[in-house]
Amino acid sequence: MGGAGNIKHFLRMAEELGVKASAVYDGDKGAEKEEATRLFPNSMIEILPVSDMRDKTIGNVEKQGLFDKSGNIKPQHEEYLFNLITRIRTHLNS
């Protein structure tokens, strides 16, 4: 998406096209998630239980993700991710 700030643009485009949409925000983007939820009530909008999709270092800050730096899902997040994908598929197919 190129950053949390861009998600709203894609949600707006989906809304204008009449396409169901879903978005997942990093865990440290609560304010952005709440705004998108308010603006796009027909979209499924979630927030991760961790600060990022994948582990990374930004400056001096270590961000923990669902995936490690090699792109492998962390075992403790497998069930969460499976359930998230299932909920997204259900939303998009409803």
C-alpha cells in the first residue's frame, strides 16, 4: 500500500466502484484504523495485534511483526493469521 496513509485512498476507490474491500493496519496505527472504520463502514477494517506485518528496524526502533525478517510466519501468529484470512474471505464473498 505504501504506508497506512494510502489505505484510505484504496478504500475510497473500492467504495466508489462498488467493490467490497478489506484493510489491515499495523498494530501501531490505531488512530488511522479508527478513522477508516468511521469513513468506510461497509469495509472490513482490522488492526494487527503486533506493531507491524514483519519484523524490522526503523532507526533505533525494533518493530515486531507476524513474520520474521526472512518472511517466515512466526509460529505464535499462525492461528491468528489463518483466522484473519478466513474472516477477510468471508467478508469479501458475502
